[in-house]
Amino acid sequence: MKGKKVDEIIRLQDITKHFPWKKRKYVKAVDGVSLSINKRDIFGLAGESGSGKTTLGRVILRLIDPTSGIIFYEGADITNIKMEKEMDLRRKMQIVFQDPYSSLHPRKKIKDIIGRGLKTHHLIENERELVEKAEEFLNLVGMGVEHLYRYPHELSGGQRQRVAIARALILNPGFVVLDEPTSSLDVSVQAEVLNLLKNLRENLDLTYLFITHDLSLARVFTEKMAVMYLGKMTEYGDTEDIFKNPMHPYTKALLSVTPQLDPKRKTKKIILKGEIPSPIDPPVGCGFHTRCIEKIGRICEEGFPQSKEMEKGHFVACHLYS
């Protein structure tokens, strides 16, 4: 509607990413994903290893091209963005990788690691400006000027991840992908980094896509979340709605083995049998039917269920709700 304020920052329409494999086969890493992320959301993307979470995050950032589908950023189609506009897009969308030790150049000083983007985008004129901006953003993530001339190996894991965060934010992006940013950190440091990220979201008006396999972290950190299995979206909605009322059998199984905050609450563990099917040759129909304890017959084997809104904002793709 004309004049209506649009809060949506990311929208995906039927995104697929298939990697070529041997003998004309393909790894179907992402297979028909549609979702939207609003501005200032902390949107979680959860699932087992190999479910396609990281691939989807990199497709959104255009670090890799989608096989098909459309990506919108702030209402504009960026799927086939031209080279002259790509640099501007890079400033608006950033990523914090999982392992800060491997994502930071080991032979560069911290000031140069943080300030590299400023040089690439011609946002500074001299070394003095680089040092000033690097110090400003180090302070923003809880570090000081004494770290500017150190190397990554001289920092702790938590400090390295803070440097990675500062590097991502120094270009003033609106959207940041957090690819399991705390998985390599101690539990106590995880809490510090997550609190830092929440504060930065408030102060800098950021939107996050938080990729994780840890549902406990997803519950305390995210506001909305989606669950992926074998490259497809199985369920998404408000985080608390999914935790309180999981609908998809896969989501139920994941939550049943998640540690409970309330020791008096007893949840029967759902043990999934069999291995995750190969994304090279996924099952026909619902990809989860080979492991699903609620399978209802041939319908699950013959057709993939369409995503259906069961409650306000709570979508699930399962034949149980067809």
C-alpha cells in the first residue's frame, strides 16, 4: 500500500543453492527457502550440521550466488546486482564468522584488520584517521588502545571475536550475519559476547541473522527463529512460540534433548533413528520422513508439505497439519 512504512530488511523468495557434484549430480544445500526478516530483528537460524544454515547466510550476503530464487534487501532486488552497486551493498551487510582465529589475518596488526574495510571503501584519507576509527570501534566492543598494535595470536578467544565484531561494524552496516559467533568460546565468554551484541543492536540500530546449532542460545538471544532440515525450512515464528508449542516432529525432537532451565520440568527425549539423508540424493517427499516417528504414510513419502500458518506468525511445513 502506498505510504505504508516498510520494516522488512531481508526477504527471500524460493531460494535454492545447488553445488555441482560428480556425474551430473548436485548437493542441494538450500532447497526452496522463503522467509522475511524485519529491521532490528534478532532472527535465529537453527538446525543440525549440514542443514544449510551457513550456506543460506552466505547466499543472503551474496558471498555466493543462489542457483535460483530472489533476494530483496530493503525492498530492492539484489539477486543479480551490478558490480558498481555491489561495493555499496557490502558496506550495508556484514558477517562475523564462527572461528575468529581463522578469520583474522595472523600477520596483520589489529588496527589494520579492523581498518581494512575503511581502506577498501575509501572512507579514510590517512593512517591517523584509520587509527582513530579503529580505536573508536575497539572501545565500542570493550577493548582499548593497547590492543591496536597487537597480533591475533596475542589475544584471547573472546578478544579475537570482539575484534571480528569491530571489523564488521566499522562500516556501519544495517544487517549482520552472526555465523555461530560463540561456538568456539568458553561458556562464560559466550554470555559476555552475546550481551555485547545485544547492546550493540540497541545502540547502532542493527539487524542480526544468528546462525546456531545450539537451541539454548537461540532461546535466550533471538526473538524470531527458523528451523532448517536438509536445506529446507521446517518451522519458523516467534522464538518463544516455537519453544512453548513446537509443531514439526523435527523441532520437537531437537527441543526434547535441549537442556531445560527448570529442573522440575520433565521432557521425554525423542531419539531420532537413522542418519541424516545425503543432500546429494534427498528422499522424495518430505525429507524428514525417513527419521520421523509421526510419519503418516505415503503422503509423507510422495510430496513435500507446503508451509502453513498454524498460529499468527507461526509457520510449519508438515503433512500432519495439511
